Amino acid sequence: MKKLLAKAFSATLLTLISGCASTPLQPTPWIGKPTVILISLDGFRTEYLSRGLTPHLLELARNGVSAEGMRPSFPSITFPNHYTLVTGLRPDHHGIVGNTMYDPDHPGIKFTMQSKDSYWWNEAEPIWVTAKQHGLNVGTLFWPGSEAIIHNMRPDEWLPFRSQMSDSERVHTLLSWYDAQPAKRPDFSTLYFNIVDTQGHHFGPDSVEVKAALEDVDDGIGQLIEGLKKRHIPADIIVVADHGMASVGENHIIPMDQIAPASSYHWITGGAYAGVNAVPGKTAVLEKALLQSHSHMTCWRKAEIPERFHYGKNPRVPAYICLADVGWMIQATTPDKSQNPYKGAHGYDPAAPQMSAVFVANGPDFKAGKVLPPFDNVDVYSLMTHLLDIPAQPNDGTLKTFLPVLNTP
């Protein structure tokens, strides 16, 4: 802990000394392959790129690679998809099957987005672990999972998530890691922005608040590009989102306790999709209620979830999954009128256009002005292991998606 605090203090001090858009105090030439920087714009759906609010991101796309869309994995929510992006595995295979879940091997312990116990994460090996095992330096700024010790390893540089840290401060913290001596600079790093997702939930994807959030993250990307240029650091930058965002209609709420008796199930998670387990002795009652036709919602036994979702085999998946139509949400109970319901949500069918996630890549290893057809987000992992020249762990993706847009063979 003392070492971590010392690192955080040093990074903050360097940022204050060097200023917001400064060059490093002791610039030294970059040696070797370009650094790879993976940037997550949480909740940035593909369509946002066409709004004309993100000139730096558009410039990266024009001079590099973009995609007509990137399909998230199911469920199209934050933690499962962030772990998919860095492992190349579907949630069913890497084990982070929800933002909230339980593990039969650890009864009574609930996984939340603050959970750091290694056993939650050890079903897969994220790219920063593989990179370290092959002698590379890695830094992760707020990537889900990076606060945990996974396979007995941590990134070289990392910080506990702090939502209050501005996008600008995040960029300059990351740049400070590149101001280290050459032997300690990151070969691979991640950067995470959450403001687009946060504002999308609270105000909806077409709100002025989302407009401002798009402009804010684009400013952050511009600062990163400028900082790398001043440091003469060649970088392959990959910008992704974990999922998109859909508008939620007023009063478009499906209360689970009005569908099935509350005494028949244990509530696990809810939102665009819901997961429940049957109370012992109540399976027949619950199935009679759930496994019939519903307005704006479809429910399945986990073993009967449509194959295209690639979901339902992991023991952590609840016994019953219900999926809402886009624009609807499933909640445990009827919300109180005093509550301020979300105006935006994700977690829907990954094939829905509103769930499509942004993808932009730019750097020495990418061709210019290329547009990829829609692809699944499991492929991004293979791209990164290729750029870093490290062996990929077994995964569900393919590098073939990117071969037409790479300068490297």
C-alpha cells in the first residue's frame, strides 16, 4: 500500500510540475514498437460518432480505422464487456457474467462492481497479465478488473477507481507514466472514461448532458494525442466502448413482483435484463409465471437462452434470465413515484442498433481511412496481442477481422 501511495503521489506531483499540456521534464527517445493504448468510452454508442461533437475522435477515424459498429457481448453491460475486451472471451467463458452475481462455490457472497477478490477474476487471463509475463510494462487507469490481483499479478501502474477524477486529470496521470525512464514506460496501457455512460443513464442519449459529455471525452482524447506528440511517443490507439445506450420510455417499467410471486424467487439483478433464482420448493410456481408470453419481456431457463447470446452455461448465471424490449426496464418492484428513474439504459440484445459500441483505431500499425463492417467485440483482444507481439490465450475472437486494415503482416 505504501508503494502504491508513493506511486500515486509521484504521478500527481509530476502532473502538477509539468502542467496540463507540457512536455516531459527529461524527454528521451522512444525505443522499440509503438506503445498500445486501449481507451474505453463507457456507453459511447456507434451513432454518437456521427453527431459532429467529437472532432479529435473523428480525426483519428479519418486517418485510421473505424467500424460501422461493434457488437457487445451479452449481457451488454459494463463489467462483463470490459473483461471481454481484455480477454477475448464471452462472459460465459471468463466468468464475469454480470455487474451483480453470485458464485455457487462461494455461497452468500455477492459480486458487485467493487469486488476485488481474485477468485472472481481468475477464470480468465487479462492481457495485462500476459504482457507482464512476457516482459512488457503495463499501466491500467481504472479498467474494470485492474484493481484485483489476477493470477498473482498486478499491472505495473494502476490506481483505485475514483469517479470524481476529471477526464483531463486521467489523461495527464496516464501521460505521467510515459514520463518515466525508458525501461519503465508502459508498452501497453488502458484509459477509462465513464462520463458518457453516467449522463446517458440519468438524462438519456439525446440529452444536452450527453452532448457535453461527448465533448468532454473528446477533449481528453485531444489532450492525450497532443501529449504523446510532444513526448515523441509512437502509439497505436484503440478507442472502444463496452456497449451503447438506449432511451427508456416514461413509465416503461416491468415490476418483477407483478409477474411472479415475490416469495417464489431470489432477485439477483435487474435493468434491461433481469436474473432470478427460484426459492427452494417454488420452481414450478416461478416457471409458470415466467415462462409464458409477456408484454415487452421474454424469459428463459438459463439452459434455453438463444444460442446467439452465447450465455447461460457458466454456473454464475442465474437460473432464469428475462430480457426486456429496448426502451423497457425490469425492476424488482414498482418504483416509488418520488424516485428519479433512469432515462437511458443498456443490457439489451447486442444486435440492437442502440447497443452498438464505437470502435476507432489509429497509429503506425493501422492503414488510413478504412471502415470495417460490424464485428463482435471478442475480436479486439486478438488485435492487441498481435500489436504487442505476445501469444494470445485461448479466446472466442479472431484477428481475421483486422487483417485488411493492418500495416503489419
